[in-house]
Amino acid sequence: MSPRPPVAPLQEFIERLLLIDRALQVPVGDSNKHEFIERLLVTVDTAPVLLSYIDASERYRFCNQAYERWFGGSRERTLGRTMREVLGEAAYEQIRAEVHSALSGKHAQFERVVPYDSGGTRTVLADYLPHVLPDGRVAGFVAMVSDVSEQRRCEATARMAQALRESEERLRLALWASELGIWDYEPIKDNARWDERCRELLGVLPEEPLTRDTFLRYIHPEDQARVEAAMQAAFDPDQGGCLQLEYRVAPRHSKAERWLQVHGKMVFEARRPSRFTGTLRDITQSRLARVRVDRLYAVSSALSQALLPDEVARVVVSQGALALEAASASLVLVSEDGTAFELRAAHGFPTDSLESLQRFPIDTPVMYREAYRSARPVFYESLEHLLRDYPVLRDSPALVGRSFAALPLRVDERVIGAFGFTFAYERAFTPEDMQFMESLGQQCAMALERSRLYAAERKARAEAEQLRDRLAAERSLLTAVMDQLPVGVVIAEPGGRLLRGNAAMENVWGHAFRPSASIPQYSEYQGYHPDGRPYLPEEWPLSRSLLHGETVLREPVTAVHENGERRQIDLSSTLVRDAEGRPVAGVVVSTDVTQHQRMKEALQREAEVREKLLGIVSHDLRNPLQAIFASSQLLLRAEALTPSQQKKAERIQTSVRRMDRLIRDLLDFARARGEGSLPIQRRRASLEDACRPILEELQAAHPGRSLLLETRGDMEGEWDVERLAQLVGNLVTNALKHGAAEAPIQLRVDGEGPQVVLEVANQGRPIPTELLPRVFEPFTRASTGGDALKGVGLGLFIVHEIVAAHGGNISVNSTAEAGTVFRVVLPRRLAAA
């Protein structure tokens, strides 16, 4: 028997499956292609034939759910295995020639009895369509295999019935085996004969009489007019006497609708209907499969119009309830922190009945929790069964319906929420129902995930636009700031290309910013080192920052303007890095310091002249002072001086000593400024030798004051004793000037540590807080009161310089409670360089 061509819709499916890779490359806007693919995939699983894709190595890469019904076990066990392994050796040998033909690029069709390892044989009608790539290679083939065993048996039975018409009982048995009901009606007598299968399909009770009215009474009200019209046409001899249609029955003892397919033939005698015979067949499942495909397609179409998560959620519950004929539907998603369910949409519930379910803990005892935890559908066929597991829901206003289902919403291996349904009547959930619900749940989950990604992408795009606007504003601000800076600024890429420079560059360099593509082109900028050498491109501070990561601060450069004017410029540069430490830019700042340099040089010359003059004046003043001091000594030795004359001579000596100290301080100041530090002559000596004589001298000059010396520990060290005596004299003299007259002045020397600590303390009014930071600066007085002739404010400056020359440090602490304490820390010898 020659093989028959495949059914047209399946032939279209195979041809489209071979082109699916091109269909997936269609632009996003081509919604018809996507809708076809979604509907196609549903058709694959609901198709009653084996559909698979076998690659060039004869391994299964795709198969539909029919493989599970044929071979048992999940279809995942078939994927990746060879045809020989799946079908068995005997079955494979029966079809091996056609397999090789398909893999050579030829279309193979055949009908054959094939033995299978699982037991028994099947008469199969097979169609192998090769998958030829654009380059001519055969990647595999699509196999469509139908089990026509039953069809062939029915055909044989029909032939036997045709040949043996007298064996009506055997015909009825064959029709019963094929699940067909037989009926026979005599219009003249209104007498009907229905077999048990017909009664079962129609839902007619055994005791009910069999009449035409009985038949019409069990037809669904919406289909009665259509059925009556078809029967009326069958009774018309001019219409051929044939009856063929599909309709619904609604038995009174059952709540379930059933779809039947009726075929009948009227026999006419003298154009009068005499006998009407035919068959009934239950097509509920096949009809329901088609309806479900259409409903899934409708859901897919509606979801394709929704973009945002809330829109998708509303479409999901409304279209899902319609597809399942549910009384109500609801959708919850897991919160971002994973601790709660959030109600995103609901349909068919009383107003305000879901207020408490807008957000609730994820461990709340409801069906959603079990569907989420198990990642599997949860079904309750009656309200009683539901309340047995969830008694807390008994009085809930959201509890509507008589049977219930909850589906997990899965994306890959992740459960993102649950989908709940309630039905108006109690029902048993068949495997087909569960499969349809799972397909619906997967479709809705993918739509929700797609909408979430779309919302995230739209949010990211909005944030990117805001960032772009902010960057544009910041760039505009940066441009405005750079153009108004009084210094020249240049920004470069890490590779050396100069991106931009501000307006001040022209004032600094004498010409406008010159963009350069690389470091070698920096030769367009001319500058000179302090020694007169011209800068090479790689020597510029910006080049060193870009090449070596060096940070340059205020490097002096001489620039020559086009008019020949020489300008002094300080260059500072650095390499800018991002958060990961990658170089992103180089920046150099040019500051014109020509005027500053000229002013600095003028001030330096002025200081040098002033300090030289001060040194000369101080030195020349000592000669007449020495003459005055010598004359005063001669007067004091004369015996004829009256007390008044002697007092005046002593006052002359005191004034000479004071002026000598002032001149000496001025000379030390000039020497410290000119040479950078005071010269000292170190020798081994005791610090006590420097303290005690000067203290005795000052005590003699101030007999009314109390001067105390306290020493402990080792006083030995390598010091300039004369300078240290000057230090002690200045500190004690300062204490005498500013300390309280009735309080003693203490000189404490501690030599018990590795360094010697000297402290001079006095009581009295503290040094003002604002003067403490600069008390050791020249020409600064520790107090604003007193006699202006007592000093010019160089004593503490000289003390600081003496301490610094010895490598020590000095500090002061002055409060009303503790008094004023100058603390000097001196190392015993100069540290090695």
C-alpha cells in the first residue's frame, strides 16, 4: 500500500519547523512570527503523532510529548540518544534505509509494520523531511510518525462488514471497540434503537423511552436549533440524506458538557424517509485540545500587547480565567527581599475582599505557599478538601468557588510567584487539565519575566538619559569653569591626544590652545629649562604623567611669546585614574608666575640690602658703646664722685649693657637670616656651667627678684656653652620682664634621660592665646605692656635659633593657673647625618 501524504496542518508544521531558525531572526516588531511560534510549540505537544528532530548523527535533539505515551518515561530520556537505542535493533533495521535516505537530503515517506522492543508491533505512517543548510549540508531531518494500526484495523473491519453485511452483531462489536455508538431510527414509527454506547454518550437514563424528542432534549440549548436544522436537511431527499455535524450534549445528571460527532445516512423509499442510521463518537478531548490551543493563542496574543509588569499581570488573570473557565483568578509575586507575597492582580473576587492579601508573609498557610515551595501545581477538587488543609480560610471573604488550583510561575529554575484559580463547581482535574494549566503558567511566567526585563530596560534607559543630561550639564559647567579659570588647563587622553584647553592658555603661552594627536606633537609648545635647554616632547610634565604616572608640582618653565617676551610659568600635572585604578586622562595646569617671580626677586634684593645694612649698623654701633662703657668704668673708679654722680655712672653702664644686648640680638638676627642658622662651636661641657653664671649675673642686676636653679642627673654634653648661656639669659630676662614681681622664677634642668630638658617658669599674666603660635617669630613680643625700650622682640627668636642649631626643640605653655613655662629639649650630641 502506498503511503498517503501527511495531513495539511502537520505538513505546514514540519515545513515551518525547518525554517524556525530564520523565524527567530525576524525583527522584534514582527509579532505574527512570534505568535506563530508560540502556537506552534503548543501544537507540538498536543499533536497525536510523534514529532521529532534527528541530527546528522541520528540522535534525537527534539521530541514532543507523544514519545512519552509511545515508549513510556519522560521525553528527556529520549533526547541525546540514537534512534537505534530508542527504537530497538529490530525497529531500526526496518527503517534504516529511509533514515539514510533522509540524511542524504531526500524526502522519505513510507508505511510499514515495525516491531518495537517495548512489545508488539505498530503499523506506522512516517514522513522524513531533510533539513538542508544554505551551504548544501544536511543537518538532520524532521520525523513525523503516525500510528495507523487502529486505522488499518478499522479499514479491515469495514471491508469485512461490507462483505459480510449480514453479521450486524460483529459490526457493532467492531464499532464498540472503536468507541462509536450506533443508532437506528424509523421516522414513520418514531421508533429509535440506540446501543449502550449511544445511551452513555447522550447521557440518557436506562429507563427513558427512545424517541426523537428524547434525543433533542439532551442537546445543549445553544446547539439545538443547529442540530434540528441539520436533521431537517437530512430528511429532505433533495439534500442527499446525509447528516454530519458536531454538537454538545448536557446530560441532566452531570454538570460536564460533552462534544459528540454524529454521522448519519437516510434511506428513502419513494422519496419518503424510511430508515435513518448512523454513529456517534465522543470528540470532547480532541475538541477541548483545539479549544485550548485557541485559548492559549488568545492569551499569547493578549500578552503580546502588554509591556509593563502590572499590565501583564492584569492580562494574565483575566485571560487565564477565561482560558480555564474559572470563576476567579489571582496572581502573586515574591517580593524583592524574598520574605513576602505581593498581590499584583485579581479577577472575579468581591470588592475589598483582598485587602489583607495585598502583601502577606511568604509562610502564610495558603495554596500559594505550597505551589511556591514545591514548584509544582496544587489542586483541590472540593471546598471540603481545601478547608481540611487550610481551616483558617473558612470565613475568608476571598474564598469563592468549589474547587481550586494554584500554579507556580517558573522562569528557568526560579519560582517568581504563583497563579491561583477557583472554579464554580467541584471537578476532577485530569492529566490534560494539569498539562494545560502548566502550559498556561509557563507562558504567563515568561511574559511576566519579559515585562520585568522590559521595565528594567526602560528604567535603565531613563537613568541613562538622566545621566547623559547630567553629564552634559556637568560638561557645560566644566567648560564654563575652565574658560573662566585664571590659569591654563589642558586635558589629554591616556594615549597623549590633547582633548581641550581653556581660554587662559593664550594669555599664559602667548598663543591659543593647539590640539595634538600624540606626545611627539607636543613640540608645538616651546619652553625652556632653568638652564636654558629646550623641552623635548617627552620631557614635559604632562608627558611624564601620562607615560610614567608621575605627579609634577610647580615645575618652573620659561616660555617665549611670539612677540619675544619671556614669561615664567609653573607647570603642575597628574594622571587621573578611575575607581579601578585605570588611567582615564592627564591634566596639566599652567600658571603664569612672571610677576610673582619678579616681585620675589625684588623682595629678596630688598631683604639682602636691609640685612646687610642692619649688620653694618649693628657692628658700627658697638665701637662708641665700648668707649662709653670704658669711660663709665673710669668714672666709677674715681674717688671724688658724689653719690649722685656714682648713681648716674652706674645707670650709664646699665644702659650700655642693654644696648649691647640689643646690638648682639640684631647681629644674631642678621646672621641667622643671612646664613640660614646661627653658627655654634661645640665642646664637651656641663649645662650647669652655662646656667649658673648667667643666673648669678641676673640676680645681681635684680636683687629684689627671686631666681631659683634646680638641677638633677647628668648635665654633660657637647654644646656651645656661650650660646646656651645666651639662651638662658634671654629666657630668664623674658621671665623677669613679664612675670609677677612677687613670685620666684624657676630654672629647672633635668639630665636623667638621653636628652637634657631645660625649663624656665614664671607666674603672672599668661601670654595671649593669639600670640602663642608666633611667639618665636622675630619682632614679636610676648606682651603688649611694659617699657618699649626693654627690647625689640628678638630675644625669643634668638632662643629658637640657638635650640635649632643644637638639633633640639622648644615649646611654650602659658595659662593663668600654671603660669608660663618655656621647655627646651637638647640632645647631648649632634646626631649623625
